[in-house]
Amino acid sequence: MAFEVMLRELSSGLLVSLEIFFLTLLGALPLGMIVAFGRMSKFKPLQLLVKLYISIMRGTPLMLQLLVVYFGPYYIFGIRLTSSYRFIAVIIGFILNYAAYFAEIYRSGIEAMSKGQYEAADVLGYSKTQTFFKIILPQVIKNILPSITNEVITLVKDTSLAYTIGVAEMFTQAKIISAAQSSMTALIAAGIFYYFMNLVVAYVMGLFEKKLNYFK
Amino acid sequence: MNILELKNIKKSFGDLEVLKDVSLSVRKGEVIAIIGPSGSGKSTLLRCATLLERVDRGEINYLGEAVTECVGDKTVYASKKQLQKIKGYFGLVFQNFNLFPHYTVLKNVIDAPISVQKRKKDDVIKEAAALLEKMGLSGKENNYPHQLSGGQQQRVSIVRALALNPQILFFDEPTSALDPELTGEVLKVIRSLAEENMTMVIVTHEMQFAREVADTVYFMNDGFIVESGTPEEVFDHPKTERMKHFLERYNG
């Protein structure tokens, strides 16, 4: 197999990896906020339920979670799903997992805010919603950005776990090519791709951080 | 009519009784200084008056409008809507300023009048510029709080409170977080407000300042108001042992 052909196949895998990456962020970043509010809820049953959810998501391998989301509907409920469900299962699994991590990052950021900011907003007459979106959230985002960057970098590498249920993302492709060629070239090329993706992630997140440097 | 009336206020945190039975009223244009040792309940009283804490018992009203009422042996707070309205009557200046760090000086001042009071942006900006100038903050409009000195930040927070046109302004130890050389500029600003007959309640450890600026001084100790009167009465002719003791320690 020519080097070019290998790169072309890896690139098609790379597109799938990117799809997983962006769809996961699109789903998990907002869902994480909802989960964080559930976790901080004063309504105990909800709080406990969300705590359990976060604990399971963080306490078991993502690989296992993907398998459960993919095979669960059949083995547990006897529902037969088409093969296109593979990709959907990956996205659901990733979003559920990452939302739990993002939720904890949001929570740490929100709880670290000084009481004085809430009190100042309260005395000035801001509503609860105004206080959160205008006063608290912008400061929380600045403070949690480094932790979010960490998580996003991990996500880039984690997309390779879609391999577990046979979604043809970059790592799956690399493994197939490498086996066919009895050579490590494809794996190393894939490694370089992951590395560069993360360089881009780190660069972009760095720009965001810089942009928020105007206040302390 | 009194701007603020507090009657028989009681407040505990768990087993700790912080306010045991406190009453005071504030006339229009009156400047009140509340002094007393740490832990005497001064700040808690201010926080109850500004609705940051809920009292256990007692009546609070602003301009005759009830914040709390005693019904039988229960103390009931007014509706959320009513409380929201009453919040517009007063402003509070915090010890630690609590400016919004992500807003410029100007935005700190104009945001609440625009997004809470729904006033016209142009009018609010004009008023804010005049207030900032008066407080010696011209040219700082586009700075962020962290670029200012503590004294400047505290003056911005005073302007922020004034921009909502409150009937009464509370100060919770406004100079306690400042370096000694910066307290002067903040006290000067408060003094100028007193000259304009702004109604104010000031919790402070600055005895000399309290004596100069206040019409009435309240001395708090252990959850009670122990002494009150004109500065001369309280500082020069204290009636209680506790007050004499307190003054001796302050005067060295």
C-alpha cells in the first residue's frame, strides 16, 4: 500500500474522530452545566441521583460505558438496532461521560466564587438569573478554562476508544492498516495526527485564556 | 417620616445569639455611626437591614413599607416582589468593595441602573460620568477594578451604589480593607455625602471619623445597643462602664 493511500484512509478516519470530538463537546459542555446544577440542587433526591450518575461515569472505564450503550438496548431490552446505531452509541456514551467531568469542573468553579459577588449583585437588585449569567458565569469561565483545556485534550485521545465498538475512526483505521502491512507506520502517523490535534486544541484554548486576561 | 425603622430585631446563628434586641430608626438626612467591639453584632445588624440576612424576630420597614411584620409571635417577610421594590431604596458599600472584576469602572456603575431599573442608557451614562467626576475618578471609566488602588475601588463602589439613587446608603466598615494612607480619600468622599444631606448608616472603627461625621452614634455590645446619642454625649460623656472601657482601649 502506498504511503498516500494510507494517509487518505487515515484522513477519512480522522474526519470521524473530529466528528466524535465536536459532537461530544457540543453535547457535553451544555449538558454538564445542567448536571452541575442538579449536583448543587437543594432538592436532596435529585442531588443524590446526580451524584450517583457522576460517580458511575467517573468510576468505570469509558470503554465499558460505550459497550453498555451499544449493546445495552439489545441485551437488556431486546431492541434490535441498525448498524448506524454504532456511531450514535459512541456519541451518547461520550456525551454522558464527558458531561459528568465537565459538571464537576463547573461546580468547582461556581463554588469557588466569593459570596461577596452574589451579595453585591443582590443588593444592587439583580435577579438570580441576571446574577448568574452577567456576574458569576463570566468569572467562572475564566477560572475553569485551564481545567476545561485538560479535559478537551483528553477527549481528543479518548476518541480512539470508539474503536471498541467498531466505529471507523482514525485509530481503528490505523490498526487495520498496520495489521495489513505488518508495519507500525500507520500507527505512528495516527499518533502524529493526535498530537497535532492537541497542539491546535492547546493553542486555541490558550487564545481564549489570553482573551479573558483583561480582568483578574 | 423615618427612612428606616428597626424594631426589636433578634438574630441567631445556630446557638449563637448575635442580635438580642436591637431597635433604631433613621431620619431623612441623618448620618448614623455604629461603633462597638468585634463580634458585637454591628455588621449583622447591617446585613439584616440590607436583606442579606433574615432576622428571626422583629420589624423592619423602609419609608413605612414593611419588610417584616410580626404576626402573633411569628415574624413574616413581605412578598418577593415587595422586597425587590424595597431593595431599590437602599445601597450598601462593602468592606471588600465587591466590584465586578470583569466589568470596567463605567460598566460597574451603569449596569444595574440599566438592567435592573431599566433606565435609559444615555441618561445613566451622563449621571455616572458626573458622579465619577465628583469622586475624583474621571479618566478611570475604562479601567478594570484590578488596575485601581483600594481607595479608588472603594470610591467606585460608592458611585455604583449612588447610581441607583438610593434613599439611604449603608457602609460596612468601608475603610477596614484599606491601607492607612488610603482611608483618608474614602472618608473624605463620605464626608462630602454627609454635607449633601445623604442619609447614611456607617459601621466603622474610625472613632475620630464617627465623631466628625455622625449626627447620632450608636454603641453596640454583645447584641445590644448599649448607648446612643450625639457624638459629644457618647464620646465625651459616656454613661456606661462598657462604653468607657471601649473608649479607653481606643484612646490607648
